[in-house]
Amino acid sequence: MASNKKKIFITQTMAAGGRALLTARDDIELIEFPNLISAPDFEALLKQHAPVQGVALGATRFGETELEAAQDMKVVTRIGVGFDAVDVPALSRRKVPLMVVGIANSPSVAEQALFMMLMLAKRANELHALVRNGQWSTRLGKLPYDLFGKTVLIIGFGRIGTRTARRCHAMEMNVLVYDPYKPAAEIRSAGYEAVVDLDTTLQRADFVSIHCPKTPETIGMFNAARLKRMKPSAYLINTARGGIIDETALHDALTSGRLAGAGLDVFAQEPPPVPNPLFELPNVIVAPHVAGVTWEAVDRMSEQTARNILSVLDGAPIRDNVINQDVLD
């Protein structure tokens, strides 16, 4: 006898809170494959368990092939906010909503961006090594900098960019915001300066923090030409997506003295190849794409992912978390 339970695929480890929300339902069957990356394996598993009504994605790619294999997909949700690995038009053609976790990890990423600014400005790695290596007497040759009074340019004024701006403002920085998709009045009403010409504005910024999605428009946004427009004393922070910065051009700028430093949580290829010339530079700090993966954020993302799935299955999608809003009309 066929089961009438809705099958939900989980392709990344889900925290207990989210799992509990799903397992509490007697009309849902969870099928879990933590850390599933390979697309061919995913397609085969979907076919094996079809029909599948929902999927919670980690880094796994998802598109037309997977939709076909699932046979009855009702909702696709990311256990996160980025969706560059998902074929959104394919989902829209089949009226399947793509959902993200909203603000669940936004505070965590904003904190990481500010942390990287502070690490670089305060020369944390250099001063730490200086003390450990018994070079106390040389400390005045490596003086740190203040964030106070400096100008930061926030690229993207969405869930994360808005929170990064607030944290920078609290540090008494001059906050500029570049987001061609946000009304200038909205940015000004938040207390910041809206800018429309990115290339000109780069010449004013002491710090640039990237918080825009990865799209055809933003891939390579910070190429060699754009990096040359930045101050030699400026720092570049990327907690958004790899590929927005041309990493070869960044290395050239950092080693030639045309840029003071960089903080990178994301890379064009993940994991990045090692050895990596960027990792050898003293003015670069790196992290393994974990800005939005704190203990607290993992719990929040897990629970929101579960709520996203349930909202669609129950006929009342959480509209604010739906990327392809056209499927709701």
C-alpha cells in the first residue's frame, strides 16, 4: 500500500530544532543524505525515492534534471540564503517556489564582516606574532588603525548589508551604501549616504564590504580596473560569494602596494586550491565560508528551513522568503 506521506530530502546536516519541527508531523517522511554534493548521485537518489515533494539544499546543485527525477516537487529551500547553485527559471517554469532562510544568518555574516575589518585595521595577526616571537621592542613599527572616523562602502543593502551598515555606524564610521536596486531615499532614511557611481565612490572608501548576490552582473565586479580605483590604504572584505572578486587581480593589487589588505570568507573555487598565493600574504585573512555558520545561526537556519517547507505544504508559503515570487501569483 502506497504511503501518503510527503517525502522531504535533506542534503545537508540539519540542526535538531529544524528536524524536530519536521519529524513532529505524521504526514512527512524525512530522507537524509548529509553533505550530498554530487549531482549524478542526487538525481539517482531522487529517482529511487520518487515522488519527492520537498528538498532542503546545502551546496548541492538543483535544476531541471533534479526536478524531473523528483516527479512531484512542491518546494525547494536552501539551508542558507545564497542560491547561485539553483536553476531558478527551471523552478519557476514548474511553479515550484525557491525559498531561503531570510534573516536567520544575517547577524552572523554582518559580525564576520566587521570582525575582518577590525582584524585587518588592528593588525591582529602581526601583533599577535610579534608578542609570541619576543619582538616587543618592534611594536611601534606596526601601529594599528582605528575604524573611528573612517569611511566604509557597503555593496548591497539587503538583509546582511543593512546589518553591516548598522554595526559600522556604531563604530562611528562614515557609511556609504551602493545598491542600484534600492531607492536612495530608503538608504538615506536609514542614516547613510546613498551613492550611485561605484567607480567614483571607491576612491573615497577606507573599507569596502561586499554583500551583494552572485549574479552575471556581479561576477568579476572587482576586477583589476576596479581595484585600481581603490585607495592604496583601503581594505576589501568579501563575505558574500566567491567570484565577485578577481582573485588574481586581488593578489596583484595586494603585492604591488595598490591595496592595503583583504578579508575573504568566500572563494571562486571552494575549497580553494592549496598552496594558494593569497594565503601567503600577511595582509590577507581568510575563513572557510563560515561567516553565516555560527552555532546560533545554524539553529536559526535549520528551524526556518523547516518552517519554509511546512508553509508550502500547508498552502501558506512564507512570502518574504520566496525568491521567485512569480510562482505565488
